Amino acid sequence: MTKRIAIPGIRSSKVRNGNDPLVMVTAYDAPSARVASEAGVDMILVGDSVAMVVLGYDNTLQLTTEDMAYHVASVARAKPAAVIVADMPWMSFHVSVEDTVRNAAKLVSAGAHCVKLEGGRKRLPMIDAVRSAEIPVMGHVGLTPQSINVMGGFKVQARQAAAARSVVDAAKALEGAGCFALIVEAVPDVVGEMVTNAVDIPIIGIGAGPKCDGQVLVYHDLIGLENRFKPKFVRRYGTAFEDQVQALSHFAKDTRSGSFPSQEESYAANEELTEALGLYGSQGDGEGQDG
Ligand code: KIV
């Protein structure tokens, strides 16, 4: 297992300074955190995408801070060798700076090393307050899924020059507010490159082209467990949905045919028990484990 890069190391990790691109993946529970850690990713994002890919909602707006804390704690219990980034759910950082700091603190108490929050200049007071509580903040611009009702859906952003410039402007403002890194989601590749060139903190892209300082994907998209739709920017590295259907179908077939469990998969009774139960002739070897 590789050693975790601490947040100051992430902060200075620009590709233009000779660093390798940063690798980030979402994870929402202990087994996926163990897999991510074993694969040597730099950062695990406990994303609010959990609402859609795990909890079955149509968007991310239903998720609460308590839901997020539950998933952060599950990831943290796996003790991954990666920075754990907790996504702040919608309305957990919109009401007041006090409320924002309290919610961010709940996520750190659950095991996160830092928080991520969506939005540009409007979020600067919240970012400042969270940082004053010694909690590092990652920003998120471009397509911000919590703004789905304002944006009119999960749509590519910054297709016009003015919108592209305002993403760059937002990135600079977030850097100025002390964010240690930014996610840029679903913008044309040239805009991903412009933002990356405009700031000294790393830009982690998702649908923002190859010129960013790192890439993030949603775990279930990457392994092919989410197979209902595939955004253009997703590369599937596995066929987890089909593999799991196949495994469970096999189990169902073996159970129905009586070929599962076998003798080797059953606890054998010892001689004393077979005698006491009057089961002479049954095939026990007495080596079964209890429990
Ligand atoms: O919640 C999430 O998974 C995210 C990524 C899409 C960056 O915010």
C-alpha cells in the first residue's frame, strides 16, 4: 500500500511543475475504500453522488449531513492510505457560516481530512470560515450537480466564452480564498486547460479534458456497476454489474439444483454427536468449526 500524500503535498501537485497527475475516486463504504487504497489512489471522495449510485435517488439534493457522516465514517474505518474528502451536501453550507462550520466539523469528526463544497464566489465567506476552523477545503466549479434545477439538468457548462471566463474567474477566487484544490466538472477540454493554467493549485477534472492536474471518476461508473447510463467522460474499467449478476445467478442455480452447499462447505458432526442422535452411518469427520 502506498503512503498517503498529505494535503500540503496535494496543494503543490501541479503537473506543470513535474508532478504526476493526481488520482481521485469516489468511495462510500469500507470495502470500496479498501479497494481504492489498495489501488494506490491519492484521494478518496466520499461524494454526494452516493445519493444517486448507492441510495437510489434521481439527484444529489436529498442527501443530509447525517447521511454523509455515516458514509465518511464507513470509509474512514477502512483506514485507507489516501486523503478522505467529504462532500458537503446541498443546504449544509448555504444557510450561515456558523451552520457551515458545524456541518463541516461533523464530517471531520466522522473521519474526513477535509471537505469539498460546490460553487464559486458566493461560497467565499463559507470557505473562509471553514478554513478558520482548520478544515482544508476543496472547491468544485463547472457543472455543480447541486445546482441541477438552476442549470436545467446535468449539462456541459462553459460552452460560451463569457461562461468559460467566469469559470476561470471563479477558480481564481476559490484559490484566493485558500482552497487547496478544485474539481472542475463537465466543461470543454480547452476550458479545463485554461483553468489549470490560471491557478497554482491542482485542478482535478471530471469531464474537463486531459490537461488537468488530476482526474476523478465515480467508483460505480469506473467499475461498471452503474450501467444504466454512461456520461461521455466515463471510461469503464470493469463489468461489475454483469459479473455480479453472473455470480448471483450461479449461486441461485447451484442452490436450486442442490449442488450447494457441498460436503466440504458443511460442518460435519463428530462421532459423539452422531451416536447421541442415533445417526450411525452418517459421514462425520468431527473437524467442523463452530459458529
Ligand atoms: O459527488 C461526486 O461524486 C462528485 C464528483 C462527480 C466530482 O462531486
